[in-house]
Amino acid sequence: MSDRAGVLDSYHLGEVLKTSARKLGERCGASAVDMLARRLAEYIGSAEDDKYSYIWRSAIEDHEQGAHKEDARAILVDAVRDAALGATSTSSPAALAVAKSLLQSPYPTLTRVGIHVCGEHYGTVGAAFWECAKVCWFVDVLYWHELYWLICKAFPRFSAAQRAQYLHFVENIKGDWADESRQEEWNEAHKRDLLHPAFGLGDAEIDEKYKALVNRWGHVRDHPDFHTYSSSGWVGERSPVASDALVSMSDDELVAYLKSFVPDGRNWGGPTYRGLASSISAAVRASEDGFERRIGLFADLARPYQHGLLRGLKERWSGDRRDIDWSATLSLVQTIVSSPNFRVDLAAEKAEGWEPSVHWVVSDIAELLKSGTETDRHLPSALHLSCLQILSLVLDATPIETGESDDAVSHAINSPRGRTLEALIHLALAMQREVIAGNLDSGETWLAVGPVFDAELATSESGLNADFAAMAGMYCANFHYLNAEWTEANFDRLFSSTSEAAWKCAAQGFAYQRHLYDWLFRRLVTGGHLRRMVYSEGLPDQVAERALQFLGLAYLEGMESLDGGGLLSELVAELRVKDLSQLCWFFWTLRGESEPSARTPKILAFWMKVAEQVRENRADVPELQSALSQLAVFVHELTPAAVEALVDAAPHAQVRHHGYVLVQNLARLASQYPKEVATIFRAAMSGFLPDYRKEDVIGCVNRLAEAGEIEEAEGICNAYADRGSTLLKETYVALRARQRAPSRRDQFAP
């Protein structure tokens, strides 16, 4: 992996790309995919460095097996994948070209993205896979996971020629195995593994070949889509039976087997309920019909098996993008949550535990129904009210957890009840989209969901429902979309003015808000919530950071001013170093092209105001001055006021490691404003010796000389030498050589 770094850290890079990559692909096509792919390649290094990508990226799709999920490489893989999915969502020559460019990449990770995209959008770009297919994809562990799922998802759509090509690859497999004495065994075992994803999908020849190999070499391993699979927690998560065996059982055999299985507590590392549930999930995903005719069998089975079924249905729908029988699924879920035992089990069992319990089933129901409300792929709208009824029953039966959480959002999105609330919100939004799209009564959705939210708000406001309080902060803008009048009327209840615990949970939820709306900013200010988020102690840092970002945007959009007596002018007057530094960083992230933008005058006015306040107070604030130096990127005219501010900030630029930003922009301005840049550069040297980036330091000095400030340029070189730095040694020699060289007129003098 290379040591390249980006402007944004991995968290903020993810925040930007998660919501935009697919749209970029849809709208910009190959340009977006190529741009992101190049950036990913830069992070990886050489193609040779990429040969072990399956270790740090087990699956191209989001998967629990993925390691380093939050680093920049992983986020860029997600971005390339999503952009490519967006670019190939409709059939066209351009879509095929995108898929081929990935499949033909020298970087295995990008090839894996291409295989994944072909599996997801086989109808539009599947042909590209067969045009580019290589034997190594069918042999190397590197490509196994993506190849497995392409076959599993797309096999029923293979043409006769493509099935023949697939079988040709399988039949001619010859692996480079270490032990030559076992060559035949390993080749045939690998053929079995390659046929497994197509088994039971309607091809009698393949089914016969697969069964023969199973009889000879045994069943495929647990988690056959991975050559290596890591399980966390207890070591004993093995299944007593392979998923394909479950698929081949009759209904009676399946029910009898599940009811008769009992883990052997004496055998450490032996089969468990959780392992068997995992096999059920895999069977649901691999089966041709998604267990459509078997869903009802699970109504009276144990919780681990209900968990396995529901988890498999969710992964089949949202992960594999394959259809499920929603009517049968909701009928089963309705039966489960309506049973008296459901409420009894929720009250009696603890949420913690390694074996699947009723709490796992609650989370499965919530995640499954949430996945059915996506904008691009959703369950039939006629089933919305059934979903609402189910989620209402779950909320009514699930105990409310009281108290304040130090990490309210993490608790809310991971607890069974919190997941149910989130699923309810997503369902309400889906219902509202349907209403608006159909030009129906806009109040229809609220009539259905409003009473549930009213009940949740009543307990949240009193501090007894931390999960809903956190969700209120996260989804307040979505509530406004559902019912603007209700949201604004109850805003100081959503951000509770009576319960400190509830307010803190809502504030933590607010940190996940992505967009500034006029009404939201107004309500946050008039209720004192924005100021409270900035000034409160004991909250996670991201709360104040997001509040300050909203404040900065509001200032740029004209909703806040530097002299209006509002929060921004208060922060400047008090010279709150941490908060003003955060605003500087946020403004710096908004930099655009080399030319001034509409925001430039406002950002510079902010800088001048802060600089004026520092001088008037004779304050020693090196951290703030360092942060202000980032704003040099917005300086395009070195006016006397700008020079004064830069001279004040320059000596401190490196206090928070912003010296490179200052030097980069001084180099940009040196040709046009040589005297001013020389003054600022010397001011910087009074605080630190700029040495990064080398090319910017040298470029700045050379441009000063080219603009006529030769004495200043040489003086800077001498200052570096006096401090023992050789950075400008060659630059100085070159400057002196040019000084000694005769002019063109002298060369032709008699």
C-alpha cells in the first residue's frame, strides 16, 4: 500500500462518497469510474502490491468479513463499486465499456469490482464478463468470492453459449497445487466448488456432475463463497450440515432435521444453533426460489432458525439483489410478532448472547423491512400497511431502555428497538414518496404513522426513550418531510427542553445531519440548541463540529452575520480558539478551483474579523493563527489587509501542521505579488523553516527571482543555509549562475 494521503481523512471521505458515488456513476459514467479507480490505484501502489487484496478486502460488497472497513482504500473500493453500478444500471455500449475497463485492469481489486458489477447487472453488462474471462479467475483465491456470487446470481440467465463456456472452464481446471500426489483430488474438489453456486438452478447436467463430485469428495466447506472465513467470538460456530444439503431436503425432512438438532455441549468447537442458522441463511440465498414455498414452515420453529431464514431473505434481497416472496415473508413475520410467546420471550430473555434469540429476530425483522423501503428497489407499496402493523407490534412488545447513553447513536442503530424505530422511519418515508408520486392526499401517510411517533415522542421527551431521542436528532429533517407543521411545533420536544438526558441523545443524533435547511437552522437558533451544542461539555466532539459546520454554512448563505449579535459574532468576540479553528478547517474544505468563488469574500471577511479581534485583544493564540493560515487558499489579491493578516498568521502556520498550505499558496501568488510574498515568507521563517512541500518552497523562491526580487530570493536561500538546511542549495547556485551569465546584449557587444 502506498503512503498517499488525501485532503479528507477516511471518515469524511466516506461521508462524501457514500451518498454521491452512485449518482456520479449514473450521471458521469466512465469519467467518474475512471477517476475513482485511478485514485484507488494510487492508494494501493503498484499492481504487484495488489495481489493480496482478498486479505484486506474479503468481499467487494459490504460484508462482515471485510477488514479495515474505515480506511481510505476500503472507502475508495466502495466508491468505485457504487459508481460502476451507477454507470452500468442501464444497457448501453458505454456501460459495457465501463465493465470491460474494470475487468481488464492490471489491478486485481478493480477486476474483482468488474466481476461484482457483472453479477449485479448481468442483464446489462454480463456479456462483458465472458468477453474478458480468464482461467485464473476460476482458479485463484483472489477472485473466488466475486466469481462465486456472479455464478450464483446470474446462472439462470446464462445463454447456452455462456453455460458451455462456464462448463469448459470448470472441466479444464488444473490448479498449481503444492502436493502433486493430490493433484486429482484437489482439482476435482475445486470443480465441485465451482459447480456449487449453480447447483439446483435448473441445469440437470450440472446438478448431476455436482452430486457425483460430492459423493466422491464430500460436501463443500462452510461458507463456500470464501476460501478462508474468520468468525469472531466463540470458536464453535460450525454448522452440522452444509447449505446445499438443506436445499435438497424435502419440507418434512427439513423440519424434522431442525427440530431434532441439539448441540453437544461437551464438544468444544462443535456445531451450534448459530452455525446451523448460518447454513439456513446461505441455503435461502443459494436456492432458486428463496425458500418461497418453505417460509411458512418457520412459524413454529426455534428462534435461531427464524433468524437464519430472515437473515437469508434480507441478504438475498439487498445483498444479492434477488427477489423474495414479500407476501409470504410478511405473513410469517406477522405470525411471529402476534404470538403471545413473542412478548413473553422479549421480557424474559437478555439481549446479549452468542446464540440467536428473540432479540436477534427483532433486529432481523427491522433490517429486512428497512431493506424493502429502498428508493431503487422496494417491496410492493400495497404491503406498506402490513409492514407498519408489524413494526408497531414489535415496538409495543419491546421494552424501552431508559437512561442516557454516552454513545446514543451507536446504541440506537444497534439495539433491536432502535433498529425497529429506524425501519419505521424509512417505511414512513417510502409511504410518503408513494403518496407524493401519486399526487394523493399528502396527509395520508401521517394519519397512519403519526400516532406511533406521538407515542414515542411522549416517552422520549421525559427522558425514558433514549433510542427515539437519538433518532429524532438524526431524522428531524425527514420528520419535516413527513409533516412540517408537526415537526416545527414539536421541535423543542424532539430536542427536549425538559430532559437533559433526552436532549444530549438528540444532539448526538444531530451530528449525523447532512444538509442545512433554513427552517432547521432557525429552529436550532431560536431554541438555543445550536449554541448549547457548541458550549456544552461532555458531548462527543462531533456534535460541536457539526453545529459549527451548520453555523459556517449559515454564515455563507446569509442566515448568520459577523456583526449581528448571533452565535458567530459571539465566538469571534470571545476568541474561542477551538471553535474558530474548526470553522477555519471547515471553510478550507470548501475550497474550489484556482479562481475566486462566490464564497471567497465572506470567508476572507471572517478571517479579517478574527485577525482584527486578535490584534485588538493582543491575544497570543498560535493555534488559531495556524488554523487561519489555511484560508490563504482563498486569497487572490494581496491587499494591505490580507498581507497584514498573513504576516500575523505565517509564523504560527506549522503549529497545527498547516505550513505546507501557506507555502503552496505563497508559491501561487509569488509571480503577481513578489514583494508581498517575500515579506510573508520571511515572517513565516521567524516561526519555522518551511520544508514541505519541497517543490513549493523552491517554486516560490524561483518565482520571486523571476519577478525581479532577486535579492529577496537569495536572502531566503542564505537564511536556509544559515540554519543548516540544504533544501535551497541548488536553487541558490542556479540563481547565482543566472546572475553571472552575460545578457543577450552583452553576448553580441563588439
